[in-house]
Amino acid sequence: MKSFKALLLILIALSIVGCSKVQVNPPLSTSLGYSAFENMETINVRDASVGLVFDQKLLNAKSQQNIKMGNFQFDLGKSFAVKFIKAVSHQFKEVRIYDKAEKVRDQNVNALMRVSLEDIDVSMDYNQGFSKVSTEGYTRLSVRAELKEVETNRVVWVGTSQVNHTGGIEEKILTYQEAGRGFARGFDKAIDIAIGELLQQMQKSQNLEKYFKKWENV
């Protein structure tokens, strides 16, 4: 009788474990991918300083979705911010990070850049085929960046990026962790494209070029 009760407890425990969700939290890359540099086209570090402020909506942007027995979660906002800081360092000799724009007034920087999230939509799908398993992730990302000259408080450049990206992987056997890494690669690519587009717009702005020359000649 005791052995039967012990066996019953083991079976109940196994059933509970089997029904629990698999937590999948693969970290997104903090390195810039080739697509970001491809969109930049030219790397030209100017002798100027900039203060960066990211809005909280952007920093807190996350994606979470339950697929079958997997609970997938991704920290999109922090990954974007880290990559953007690295990208801007290819444009400005000095980059300072602030949590509030008001803190820039007393600092010796040429410009203040605010980066905000306009819109984001993320979806993930996991499909079981006859002989293969595939994942597909979709990302719609809309970001805005505004650059002001600190001395005059004048807007000297505004850039926007709207990215729609779909990507996935296909394997004969695909674990939830592997699926998570596949989704992460797609999110990384969307972020790289958005950042590359913003930096490309900066480089092509004739008005911003005039201010760069002003700041470099001070």
C-alpha cells in the first residue's frame, strides 16, 4: 500500500512538471549587425559631443508570447538602446547618456538627442510540419530621433525609421530554446535595420552638416 501511494505521488509530480510552461528568455544581441553598417554606408566620427535621452516607453519595450508549452520573452528596448549608443559613437566623438533631458542644460555638450518609440508590434509563430518544424517572427518597429543644439535649443535634425521584418528558422527537430534563438535573430535584424536607417538619415542631412561644422570649429 505504501509503495502504491509513493508511486501515485511520483506520477502526480511528473504530471505537474509536464504541464508547466518552459520559460524561454534568450538575450538579444548588443552588437551591431552588418545590416546596420550597410545602411550607415559611411563611418565618419565628428569632433562633437551629444547627450542621449531614451524615453521610458522605448527602454521598457518587451515582447512576450505563449506558444504551446513555451513562454517566450524578449527585452527589445534595452537591446535597441545599447545598439543605438554604439551606433551614435560612430558619429560623435563624445556620447553621454542621461535619464532626463533637463540634466543636459548644465553640461558641456553640443547637442541633445531624444529617441522615442512611436509604435511596435511583434508576433511569433511555431509550426509543426510533416518532416520539419519552423518558426516565424514578425516585427514592426517605428522609432523617432530628434536632435537639438543645446546652445540655441533649436531642432537641427529629425529622423524616423519604420521597419517591417519577418524571419524564422526551420529544422527537423526544434527545441523551445532553439526556437527562441531563432526569434531573437529576427528581432536583432529589425533593430539593426532601424538604427542603420536613422544613422543614414543623419549623414545625408545638409542642415545637420552645417551644425557639425559649427561645433567642430568652436
